Amino acid sequence: MLEAYAGSPYAMQLKSAIARLSERLPEKTWVNVQQLAEEYICFGGGAQSDLDPDIWHKLEDACSQQKTVLMTYYTASRNAISERQIDPYLLHVYRGTNLYLIGYCHNRQAIRWFRVDRIRKLEVLSEHFTQDSNFNAKEYIGSIFQHEVGDKILSVEVWFETHRYQE
């Protein structure tokens, strides 16, 4: 189960918590979780990311204190590194290990989302911001399909072919 969260900002805390819990379990109720996992349970997470926990914790602080951040960011689609000034609105944990920052980008003058593992450097500035009153986190996240976004709403048809399985 911990492998599914490898690379997440809380992996070390989870590992430590599980170790402390296992020390407190009476011997009678001890279960070989490793054997159980190998035989019956398969945990799978999203893609493993190489996340800097320091950047994650700075983002947590910036979001809660509503402080603007300056970041060096790698954009994969352009294979380019840029500096961005962002008002961080929220951190979105998608499928357990895919971590995103959603906030107002001063460069683009719009709300954008950024993969946290692509942030190369982060500085929390002393400037405070006020979140756009029109921003609704649930609506914004609801408009994202596996983190593919766009300005146009499109109708899509999905066709499924039935298969019959014989035992």
C-alpha cells in the first residue's frame, strides 16, 4: 500500500505511522500484511513522482496564509523552464500520487494548474493575495477530465463493444 504512495509528500509520515501502529498491536492480532498483500491484495497508485517535500510544505503554507509564490516551473509540452508568479488557491491530490497546484498565474492572467513535481524552485513571497470570489474549487476541479482542460464544452460519444466470456 505504501508503494502506491511512494513519492507523495506524506510517504515518510505514513511509513512512520504504520510502523508505530504495528509496534502497539498485541501479538495475538498480528497479521502478516506483506504475505496478505502478495497473495490477495494489489494496491496501485498513479504514476510515481519525484516530489520535493520542502516545495510541497511551502505550498501548503502559502495556500493557508494566502501568500503569493515565485516558482521556476518546467512545462513538459514546450520542454521549457519559466518563472511564474502564482497566487496558490489550492493543492489537488489526484489519484493519490498526482499532485497539482491550482492558482492564479500572474503571467497568464488566468487560473491555471501546475504539476507540483515539475516545480524546480519555489519561494514564498511576503505579498498577500485575495482569492477571486468567482473561483469555485469544486466546479473548477469538476471541469477537469484527468487534468485535460479547455475552454470549449464538447459532446462526446463513447461506444462500447460487448464481449461474452465463457468459463
